[in-house]
Amino acid sequence: EGEVDIYSYCGNIKEIIEVMLESEVVIASRFHANVISIMFGKKLLPVVYSEKTSNILKDIGINKKIISIDGMGQVESKNVEEFYIDTNNLKLLKDTINNADLQFKVMRKCIKDA
């Protein structure tokens, strides 16, 4: 089996980004850790404790079963891979990013013209 490293974020953004970039799979419970993992196209195992995180996952087209922080004890290690999300293949995410880019272009033009 593979090696598991635990990283506790201590405020060093550069360091956490380097750790996430080097990771094969990111197990994330915090909202921003989930979002950054998705942005980097990492295989993600989200552990959800708030609606904010579950809503963003739904918004980008993730409709599979996810682990809640309260339900972690019920997940067997041999079945954990069924909860992984391959964020490289999220078409809706790519569409959302393209739409956001377009909105920012329009906003910059409006500000420039004001």
C-alpha cells in the first residue's frame, strides 16, 4: 500500500501549495483545501463538514457519494477509493472557469470604462 503523509496547515501558503502539488491524492476537510485540490486537478477525497463544501462539489458536477465528517467512522479503508474524485475530468468545472474568465473580462472593461 502507498505511503500516507499528514500535513497540518500552519499558515505557510507556499508550503501547502507545494505539498498539494506533490500529492497523488489529497484528503481535504477544509473548503479551501478542496477548492485548491480541484484547481490543481488532484485526485480528491473530500471529507465534508459544511454545506459550503458539499454545495461547491455539486455546483461543479460532482454527484457521487461523499464522506461526511460525522460518517467517517463508517467508511472501511478497503472501500475508500470509491469516494475519490478525479478532478481532471470535470467538464462542468472547466466550463465554470471559462465563464468566470469571461465575467472578469466584462467586469474589467466596465471598470476601465467608468
